[in-house]
Amino acid sequence: MDGLDDDKEEDHGLDDDEEEADDGRAKSAPGSPEFDPDIIAAFRKALHEEAPVKKRDGKPDDEEEDVAVKKREIQKFPGIVRARVSAFQQRIDAKLANKLAPSSPPQAPSPPDSARKVVIYLTSLRGIRKTYEDCWSTRSILQGYGVRVDERDLSMHTGFKDELHAVLGGGAAGVRLPQVFTDGRHLGGAEEVRRMHEAGELSRELEACEMAPPACSGCGGVRFVPCEECSGSCKVYLEEVGSFRRCPECNENGLCAVPSAPCDSDRINMI
């Protein structure tokens, strides 16, 4: 009897399990067909992925389409854009190069009337022996090439000293004589001329200069003669006032330039 009772209790347990399973299936969404929940979830996911992308307000993304159209239009003219960018970059590079490039020093002025000839500023005074020897040795070297040499003796005319100061600027105070210019360009002093002469470079510097003309018959190439009015004294006696006055015809040394000299001495302004 006890065994039968146990069998009945087991049958009742099985019936209870079946009822609970039926109740679980019945608790799924009421009114919907009985599908597997995994299948429904997969179907909903597929629908969500296939849905078209819309903006938040539900309108199509027109702005993105406009951007795409503009990009396609720009791609039609890549050469024009690239050329403009390249030209702009070249202008920037040119400005930077001009700023970084070292500025060239200003060109020094040339002595008056110095084209196509050698101009040498020297002195004939023997007060300083070394200076005198340098002046006349440099003069001899230049005359040996047969070129036209314009000698400007500072001891005979103060205007030559003013010319030299104007050409060399503030550095003329410490410059020693002689100073040589070829075709308006500063060549240097006695040491530079001697070095170039010994190295064979001086002939190239003198190529632009004219050949020397014959010596002047009036001054012998010195370019000055004693004043005929005051005989070199720089003073003349005026009978009207009964006293001596400064001679208006000569310079501070009682000399007059020879206008007919081939060395163009007529350009000198007399005092």
C-alpha cells in the first residue's frame, strides 16, 4: 500500500510540473503568437540595422549631400587650386629669403672726374719720408703700365683733400697716402698696389683705363704753374685802397691750374 501511495504522489508531482510549464508559456506577451523569444529579438535587430539614417527631426540629411556635391565640384579643378597655393607659397619664400639675405654694403662714391683713368691722391712734401717714398714708388708703378694717371697732390691744392674726405667718408682721417682709384673704384694704398703688381693682378685692374696722353708742354704734367699776377706770393697791391689784398687768381700756394693741360685740370675751382 505504501508503494502505491508513493506512485500516486510521483504522478501528482509530474502533473504539477507540467502545469507550471504551461503557466510559463502562457505568461509571454498576451495576444502574441507563440514564437521563440530569440527569433523575435534577432528579427527586431535586423529591422533596426536596415532602417535609413535620419536626422533628429526626421528629415533626410540634405546638408551632408550638399557637402558631398561641393567636394565633387572642387575635385574637378585640382590644378587651379594647387597652382594658387604654390604661387602664394613662392611669395612667402621670396619674402623670407629677402629678410634672411645679408644686406649688401652701400657702394662707395667715386672721385670727381675719375672715369676710365687712374686717380692717385699723394703728396710731394718730404716731411714724412716713408709717406713720400710710398707716394712716388706707387706713382712710378702706375706710370709703368702706360695708363692715364691723374695725380692729385694734396700739398698743392686743398680741394683734393676735400675730395678724398668726401670719397672715403669718416675713415679718411686715419688713411695714409697715397690712395689709388681705378675707373672710379677704390683700389687701395701703396701696399695693395705693390702686392697686386708683384702678383700680376694690377694689369687686370687697369684694363678699363685709357692710355696716357703726351705730357703737357705748359706744366710738364704737374698741372700747376706759378701765378703770373702775384708771382706766387698770394698777395697783390691795390693802389685804390693803398694796401695788399689776397690774389683772386691763384690757390693757397700761389699756383694756377693749366687749363690747356690734357689732364683736365680746368675742372679745378680756383680760390
